[in-house]
Amino acid sequence: MTGVKLYDVQPFGAKFDEVTCGWIDLSPNGDRSTTYQFASADVYEFFYKAAPTVQVVVDERINPEACGALAVTYQQLARQANLRVPAPSLLANRRRTTLKFELEQDEQLFLAAFVAIFPFTDGGLCHQSLSELVQMVPSEAFREDRQQLQRFRQMVMGLKQDTQQVANDRRLQMIPGVIQKLGFFHAPTQTILINSSGQRLAVSCNPLFSRRSLPSLAVEEATLERGSLKFLPSSREQVVEFVKGFHNRG
């Protein structure tokens, strides 16, 4: 295949077997006025193996009140701090709710996770973990790719500025205290990032996650043992590999 015409097509989830491509026509009229020229034989130079995704799993089934509060919270973050995330897909079963935020760029993952977990009691712990994870990545990890280093630094700086903006906004800081009157937002959560290469990175996990189905006595015992059930963060090597798996075009 020497070329293919594509316009306004999300490059996510495409699967290829023994395919090489010379160029892609991205122009609206198919006149090759805008093309992407492949620099290698790897078709995944352009196409993503997966959409960059933030996944938050909540150990409780969502209800209409919580759904409305969630929407209002994300709306206020967009209005007050210009922090916008795409509407999540919701999958709810008897005991859990999974929120999935599919993004367009890998560099949006950490900030989107900050926004996604903001309404929950676990938000503070997750926010701290996000900050620690990006600080674990040394500049030396990008010594062979200066452009990726520059993009990573911009991502870290943007994350720091945006999180500080939220921390300094009294109106936004009041939101969790109001909506956390609903039990859904107190439920244990697990937050995972998935990059465009399909790699997963565990960000945070409440020690009581998946234990809510235990008898009440067992839950109380687990609560007492909380210190011994602390979430084990991802290693530096795992974080570096995850970030280096970011898909960057241009």
C-alpha cells in the first residue's frame, strides 16, 4: 500500500498485519494538500494501538444523584479552571462503576486523571501519586529524543500550573466537600492510565478497594490493617517505559 485517504478519522485501535504505508492523505477533499509521510515502515508511527485512556473504577454502583453531581463537578472545572475532559463512558454493574475517559493525546493523561478523580475522597491521595510519578522520570530517559523531552517537560509544567490553579480556587475547593455527602464519592477507587501503545500504569488504589463485598467484621479488620495494605506505587522503570511509550507525531 503506497497511500491511503483519511480525513477526520481517529487513529485509535487500528490493527495491521504485515502492512507498510508510504503516506496518508489527511486533506478534507482528498486532494493530497495535507499528507503525512511515513519516516519508517512501522504503520504504528501514525496509528495508535489504543486511545489514551484514564480509567477510574469505583467500588459502588452509581446512582442518578451521583451521576448529576459528577457532571456538575466536571462542568465547573471546565468553566472555572478551563480543565476539560471528554465525557466519560460509564459501565455500572451491581457493585462497581467504571469511568473511562478516552483522550486524543498521551500528554493529556496525567491532567485528565487529576480532573477525573477530583470529586472523590480518594482524590488527594491520587493527586499526590500523580505528582510523584512524573517527578520519578529523569531527563536522561529522553537523551535520544530531545523533542520528547521537551514535550514531557511541557506536560509536567502544565500539570503543576493547573493543579496549583485548582488548589488556589476557593470555589472549586468547596465542591468535594459538598458532593461527598453522597456515599458514591466516599467509595474506594482504583485509577489506571493506558497510553496509546497499550501500556498500563497504576496510579492509585484505595487499600479497601474490592473488599467492600466482605462481611462487615472483615471490613472493620481490613480498616484496622490499613497501614499494612498500602498501595505499592509503580517503579521508576515502569513509569519511564510508560512515558516513553507516548505516541508523538510531528
